[in-house]
Amino acid sequence: MSPYRNLEEYNLEITDEVKNRYSSIIDEIGEDVAREGLVKTPERAAKAMLFLTQGYKQDAVEILKGAMFKEDYDDMVIIKDIELYSLCEHHMLPFFGKAHIAYIPNGHIVGLSKIPRVVDVFARRLQVQERLTHDILECINNTLKPKGVAVVIEASHMCMMMRGVQKQNSVTTTSGFRGQFEKIETRNEFLKLISAKLS
């Protein structure tokens, strides 16, 4: 047996309820839910939906608090190109892209993996990009109490690409700044660094 296993666990009662609703949807759109290729689709779709919305049962504040360390470092810390996948609350279609996050410590730093985990907690809920940006920003600001926080999200929205205006190449950018990042020189340094290819 492998020393590490990443298991997905599902509440069977909730999964069965969601599965039955997907069966009804497939039937209502005119498909045969008993067809070979669709027999297991309702269960797979139910598990996918529960996975993609698991953020409702996770606590981003506790994630950050679990890995805060006293440290005198007080320069900018940037984690950029954090992949994110979420569901638009208007059509329940995916939007996906990257988050770029920076903070300036004020006596505490946080484990680097925790910032992407915070992104996932809020992304794995029904969202709009504007609120997702705000949720991440406020969580980091209120929990770490740093000298400043910056969040920029760039995402493509399937509700714009697949339906409606059908603009396949459009990208939406949202941003939020607190503390020292409200100063134009600090903000510009952050924006320059997330745009640079340093490797």
C-alpha cells in the first residue's frame, strides 16, 4: 500500500439526493439515463458538484491560523500564478484562471501553501469573480493583520465563452488592495513583479 493516499470522501445521503436530481435533469432534456454511456453519469456529476463546492465546509481563517509563525521579515511576499477553478453563481458554469497574491508581514508570516489553500476554499463555492477577490483579500488581511495585502485575479468565464456573447478570448481582471498596497509605489512594484518572468 502507498504510504500516502489522497481520498475523496462523500456523504452518501447527500450524494444520492444530488445524483437523483441529475438523473431527472438528464431525463428532462430528452436523453436516456439508462443508456450505457449515461448510466453512471448522475453519480459522477453529483460527486463532481460536491467536490467543486466543498469550500462551504472549509474554514479559510483556520487554515491560515494553523500555519502562522513569528518572523521579523517585513518585505513583500508574493505567490503568483495560483491556478483557480470556480463556478459562476449565475449559470453554474466554470470560470478559471490565476490569482496573484502578496502581503507585507507585520510580525507574522504564513506557510506558503496556505495562501493557495485559501484561494481554493473561496473558489470552491458558487462565486462571482469580484466577490472571490474580496473574500480572499479580507480573509488574509483580517487574519494575518499584515502591513498590506494585494490580490489580482485574471479569469476566463465559460458563461461568456460558451453561451451569451460567446467571446472566447475575453479575460476578466479584478483586484483589491489594503494597507501599504494602497500607496501607488508599492502597488506598482507588486504589479511589475507579477508581470515579470523571473526564471
